[in-house]
Amino acid sequence: MPLPSRPRLVLASTSPYRRDLLARLNIPFETVAPNIDESPVEGETPPQLALRLACAKAQTVQAAYPDALIIGCDQVALVANTLLEKPGHHDLALQQLTLMSGRTVSFHTALCLFNARTARKQTSTALNTVHMRELSAEEIERYLRAEQPYDCAGSARIEGLGITLAARLEGDDPNALIGLPLINLCSMLRNEGIELP
């Protein structure tokens, strides 16, 4: 008797960090750019914003992948009531790390697994907190020149040299801090009949 075929798995993201995290599960998947407006809506909390965007990313590619399990994910970073975007360049990264110095930064990472065939949607939000050390201007400059984390919210790659900037980390899943909550995702995939490991 033939084994049932595994549903197509699609990651609605072009993030190399999310792609590398998902690859750890050793199951085949495709990636696609979701192309959505990521502007916040007035009155949204950071977790609400992250969750809305994660669901929008997953659902916006449904037409192209009508039989797939689609993963949408989004992360919102917050320090001192300021949202931290991907800086894109050195000067904004310098401003962000200066603001983060000696403070606590909250990273809200939302996940949506959308079954395009059944319209079933599973969601979760993971919170990771990073307590930053007091950073000198020289430390910030050395770090930015060494790692150039201009495509990371909060201007630091915690999985890389950015760990030297932190005093302490808190959270249920360190993968969520990098961009994809693998623990929650594994549970959702099992709910859809995907055997892991």
C-alpha cells in the first residue's frame, strides 16, 4: 500500500534566516515572497501587528499554492515604546543599538500555518526578551563593522557576534528570536499529519 503523499510546504518569506531554520527540520519546502504592506495599524500592539502580518503573508500566496501548507511569520521588536525595523544601513543600525544599550528589548515573533486546501489556520506568538549590556560607542561601531546586521530587526544577529551585546536572554524558543518559532511550528505541522522527526 503506497504511503500518503506529504502536502507541499511553502515558506512565505524570503528571509535567509527563516529558510535556514526551517531547513533544520529536514523536510522539503519552497520559499516565496509574500509581498504585503507591513505598515502598522493604529492602536495595534506589537504582538497583534506581528500576528496580523504573519497571517497575511501566509494567506496572500494561497492562490498560487492552493493545496499547500503555508508558513507565514513576522517579528516585531520593541524597546522603550519604539518599534525597531530592519535598519537597512549603518546609520540607523547605530541609532537602534544606541537606544537599546542597557535596556530590555522585546521580540514578538508570530507564526501562522495556513492549510490552503482546508482554510485551517493555526497561529501562535512567541515572546523573547533580550537584556542588553551597556554598550560604548566603540563597541557598537566595532560590532556593526564586523557583522553588518542591517537586515535584522534590532540591528543584531543574536545567533552570531550579536550575542556579545546581550547580558541575558529569556524566552521559550531561541529559534523564535532568530525569526521562526520552530517548537510551535513542529506542533502545528504534527497537527496537519506531518511526522516529525
